[in-house]
Amino acid sequence: MSGEPFLVACELPVVQPGHSAWSNVLSNYWTLTKPEINFLIGLATAAAFFVGCAEPLARFPWGLLVHTLLGTVLVASGAGTLNQVIEREFDAKMRRTSRRPIAAGRIEPIHALVFGILLSLVGCTYLALAVRPAASLLAVLTLVCYLFLYTPLKRRTPMCTLVGAFPGAMPVLIGYVAAAGKLNSPAWLLYAILFLWQFPHFMAIAWMYREDYARAGYEVLPRGREKALFVGWQSVLPSLALLSVTVAPLVFRHASPAVTGGTLLVSLSFLYFAGRLTVVRSNAAARQLLLASISIFPQSSWSKCSPGFDAELLLRLNSCDFHSVSDDDEVISTAHVACS
């Protein structure tokens, strides 16, 4: 009470306890949806939508893009929430995830469960009604594979990364089919890029937090001497495969030599950081690969996969900023694979 006259004299607002508590609740539910990851998911979905859309900028379907992003992000938010419900006991054992709202006890599991189910149902329904049934079907498939295949496999086998990469790359298919109404070769090239990119990206995170994962009972890496070899293969081989994916648009005349050459250099630099982690096997090398994956992946360019690639499409894609870093190194692809 004695402090209120001072606040009034300084013209500072007095924060009511109820208002503060309500703000904390909203903040916790916002955090539960993993907004940093949703940001990346939205960017990947939008980029694929741009590539799949054949309309010129003057007739670009901005409304359909907004509907696609909204539905996709709602489904992703629901999936992230339900994942934290399932893994709340394990999250509490990890330093990296112990501050999550459910693991820290700030949100009751039953409330989060209802919240996640509602987000998922609304998102899938919204995509079916406002975008295309095919986009909704892909979102449902992503949700099911992520929650009922990848999530439980993380505690059973290191091959969970392979399983998780399939739904992890699905947002680009959702964005593409929303714009084009079909999935053709450019869509699958986009999918291949994101599918392969996830492996070295997650290996960097898995190596950095290997003790944390082991403490919680996750089998994301093999035990013993096989661990380093596994990380090496899972980092280098997909990076090598990305090189062939980079050249494919030039072979099929879907991109100019200049664009392909630039993305080839980017892919080579990604391979360098993956190889460095394989040889050095240090947290510093893993962190460099992680940061490289965040900065390099956007530059590997969705634009090279578009048939009839032209300057207008390049302008669209280059106008997007794909760089984002979360608050605790839990930076991930458009997929949920590495962050949960």
C-alpha cells in the first residue's frame, strides 16, 4: 500500500494481481504451441506455396495463402502441445526441456490435452474447408505419424530420426498442394530437400544434448562407440544426397545454371560442417553445424525446384527471411523432429 503513492507520483501503472495471473496463463499457453518452430513451419509452407502457385504477382492468391498458413500453424501448434503432454515426465528430466509449461507444472496435463486436441481438430477442419481437402489430409497424416510413430520411437531406437523425417518434411507438401492442387516433381524435390536437411540438423542437436537425452531415457543416439559413427553417417550421407538434389533441377531444366551453381556452393558448405562434426566430434563443431543448418537451408533455395523458374518467382522467394533462432538452442526445421 505504501508503494502506490510513489507509483502514482511517477505516473506508473499499478499492475493488478488478477491481470498479471491472466497474462501468465496466456504466456504459458502461447509457449506451449512452440511459436519459434511454428514460425519456421509457416515460412516453409509459404515458400512451397509460392513455388506451387502459377499465378503472376498481380493475381497472386494472398487470401488462400493466409488460410493455408493459419490452418497449418494451428495443426502444428496442436501437435507440439500434444507431444508435450505425452512426454511431460521425460521433459522434466532434461535441462533443455524442464522449463516447458507442462513439465514445470504451470499447466495441468488435462488442460493441455484438451487444448492440443482442439487446435488439431480446428486446424485440420479449417484446411479442409478453407483450402483443399488434400491439404487437410496431409496435415492429418503428419499429425498421426508425428504423435504415434516418431514420438514413442524416440525412447526405443535411434532410427526415430528417419521415421520423424517423413512427417517433418510434410509442411512443404501442404503448402504446395494448397497452391497447385496436385503434387508433381517440384513438390517432391522440395520434400527431398527438407527430408535430407533434417538429419545433419538433428544430429547436431542430438550430439550437443546427448547426456540430456540419455538422462531422460531417449534413444536418439546409440550407446557406446557406435554413437560417434552413427552421428557421422547420419550427418555426412544426407548432406551428400543434398548435392544430388541440388543438381537435379538443372538436369531437368527447372532452374538456371546460375541458381543451381549458387545452391551447389551452399550445399558444399553444409557438407563441410557435417564432415567437421564427424571428424572433430565436439560440442563446438555440433553448434557450428546447427547454426549453419539454420542459415544455409534457406539459401539452398526453394526456387530452384519450380518449373518455368523466372525472375518474378525469385523475387518472391528472396523476399522471405528464413533466419530464426530460438531461446535455448532448440532450433529446428519446419518439422518438429529435433525440437521435441
